[in-house]
Amino acid sequence: MMGCNGWTAAWNTQASSPWVPATLEHSIAQNIRAAILTRLGERAFAPEFGSKVHEFLFRVLDSALVAELESHLSGVLAKCEPRISVREIEIGKKRMELSEIQLSVRYEVLETSHAGEVFLTVRP
């Protein structure tokens, strides 16, 4: 990792190094995806990194579940990505009936005040 920036896996064919430094915004978006999609406890050296979003997949869809999931994800992002302020978490309710959760996370980067949004789908 390079400062607050990460490294992206894209190849840079124009420079002597094949790695391209990631922008702050790209690094944050990658970390949001990783924090939500990584199962809590999955990383041996960072067992507190991740979420329990997969445990919500087969539960009965109701407003209480949506509120619980939004609260859980807000906590996960506050802990795993302190460089942002979460503005909104939107859950695609139609897809949950198919054992799939579609999420939209809208946030603000604290350092730059830039708005960002990450879309992702959680499947079993």
C-alpha cells in the first residue's frame, strides 16, 4: 500500500513499473467492496475486518431486516473505512427474494469532500 492510496491490479505498459498507483477514491471504493463482501473472521490476520451480510441472504424480507442490515453495514463501514462518511445505504429489496442482496452505498470522502457511490451484489 502506498500512503492512503492502494495499488490497483491494472498493468501500466508505459512505465518501468507494471503497477499503477490507485487514486484515493478508487482505493476507498475497493475497500468498501472488500469490507462488505469479506465474511467477518475470514482474514486470519485481520479477523475484525468484514461483515455478516451473507447471514442476511436467507432471512425473511421485512422492514426490520432492512433496518438491521443498514445498521450492520453502517457499523462495518465506520470501522473498516474511516476515510468516509456514509450518506446512504440502499438495499434492492426485489432481489432479496432471490437470495441475492443488491446494495448501493453513497458516501463522502472526508479528505476531499468528493461524493462516491459503490454498487455491489451479494450472493450465496
